[in-house]
Amino acid sequence: MLSGLDTCVDAAATAGLTLAPIAFLYIAPWINMSGPPNLMNVWLAGSPVHGVPPPTPPTVTESNMISYLQSMAYFQANPRNFAHLQQCVQVGAALLP
């Protein structure tokens, strides 16, 4: 999973972006669930995905991640799972420095 996070950091950097710490809390479980973040990397590098525009510099925000993930068929078919993901992220976010 860490290599997947690294590829996200690298993809975002090509578009002049950094990932907000909370963005990692959305990305890590998604990679764990779906595998290598190839499509996410396309989006982070600056291309729209499923009609979701790419993030704008300087930072990939929580709002960006929510928009992207909610465009995924899995979360559209399972909205309660997205709500659960958000609950988990909020628990983790409380521990961020």
C-alpha cells in the first residue's frame, strides 16, 4: 500500500500539488480496497475522471477526495460504505498533528 501512496504523491507533484494529510486518510483505504491507484493517479496528475475535475494547486483537499471517491461506481452503489469511510477518516483526522 505504501508504494501506492508514493505513486499518488508523485502523480500529484506532476500537477504542482501536495496532498493534505487528511487526503492520505481517504487514499490509503481506497488503495487497500481497490488495488493500485492507477485511475486516481491520472486524476491527481491533472486529468478529469468520471466528470470530476482534477484538484487545483496547491493542495489536494478533503473536499477533492470526497468528490473523486463519490464518483466511483463502488461508492455510488454502496453509499453507506462511503459514510463509514468518512467516519473512519474523521477518527484518524483527530489524531493528525
